[in-house]
Amino acid sequence: MTVAECIRVPALSDNYIWMLHNPSSKELAVIDPGDIDAVMAVLEHRGLEPTEIINTHHHADHIAGNTELMKRYGIPLTAPASDESRISDPITTPVSHGDHITIAGYNAKVIATPGHTMGHVIFYLEDCFGDHGLAIVGDTLFSLGCGRVFEGTMEDMWHSMLAVRDLPDTTMLACGHEYSASNARYVESLNWGRDAADARCAEIHRLRAEDKPTLPTLLGTEKAANPFLNCDQPDLARVFGLDESDPVAVFTALRQGKDNF
Ligand SMILES: [Zn+2]
């Protein structure tokens, strides 16, 4: 099987639209096309034609280009079944937790991650890069951060963190926004004392100072450095004067701290 090519498309103020390209079959999935102009510029520059659209959740900055792409190319849309009433385009393949589908010809598992929205799903492609995989995580997880909890409960979002954390360390994460610098400033303000977090913060500041992207990121790095994946760990619980046996309380304090940062 040919290894996938993952194309990062900066869009709007801080979004990333991702494209997954299968060089042998020529299939091309466009993930969360919130900005049709950004998508078209890359398609024209690369001489590529999309074959499908994938949505992680219903927010406009992830779906606004669906309609135009479907009209121009007549391509199918895969999106969360529970978002059918909130995405105005007809969903060709409505998906739910545990479904197995293909994206650009690569096997993908659908994992529900409620919290940012109730219907949010992520897509895990175990072997699209050969010996390691890719998780398309939308607005569930960012480097050193996680999505705002708009629709679900803090407990929902913590369980979504655990669902991501269950994936292998070698998984690359395609996140929906370049929020890393702001997340790094918040993590630094915690005085967590975790070496891996300090190292990732420094790396992010260096990359952003050079105007370079910080994504995709490696899940192994995030497991060690991202506090939102560490709410059941004593060193993080201590930051908030809480007990690690109540990770939802730690997650709530951590998330609310970022909301007000
Ligand atoms: Zn969103």
C-alpha cells in the first residue's frame, strides 16, 4: 500500500484544513473545508481533484466549503450522523462511534469525542503512513490544548481526552487550529514542572517565531506534554490543589483556567 500524503492548508485566521492524498489511487479527501478559496488554491496549484469531503463537526469554520466542493466536483460527504440536522449539505455517509470506513482508500475508524460539540467525531487511520497512523482530531485536541467545551460536559470532554490518549504514541495528530502558541503560554503559567511540557513550549515558540506551523504533532509528545491528557496524574492535580483520583475536577479547573486566560 502506498503511504499517504497529508497536506496542510492554512485557512481563515488560524484554521488548518487537511487533505489526505493517496498517490496510487489518486483519491483525495478534503477534511473540514471551512474556506473554499484556500482549498481551491491548493487544488489548482497541485493539479489535484478532490474525491470526498470529511467533516469532524458542524461548526461553520469546518464545513463552509462543503456546498461549493460538492457542486463543483459531485463528491460525497462523510460527517457525523448526529450532526445531520446541523449540516445543511446532504451527508452521503453518516458515521457514528465504532464505524469502520475508508478515507482516500485508507482504513479509518470513527471515534466519538463529545465535548466541543455533542456530535464531534475523530477519524483514526491506523496504517496510512505504513508503520504509523494519523488521527484527524478536528477541534477535540490541539497541541498543548483541547477544544472549548461548548456542548458537552467537562466529564464528556475528559473521556474524549482518554479516547485520544488510547491511540498509539506514534500517531500523528491533524488538529483543526494553530492555537499552539497561546496554549504554550497558558501551560507555562501553570508552573507544572513537567520537562516534556517545557520542551514542547520552547519548540512551539521557536517554530512560531519563524512563522512555521507546529502541526501535525505526535501523540507521544502530547501524552507527555499536554496537560489536558494528564488530568489523572498527581503532578498536574497538585498544580490545582486537587486529587488525581478526581480527574474530572482537575480537567474542569484546567479548562476553565484556559477559558479565562
Ligand atoms: Zn469547532
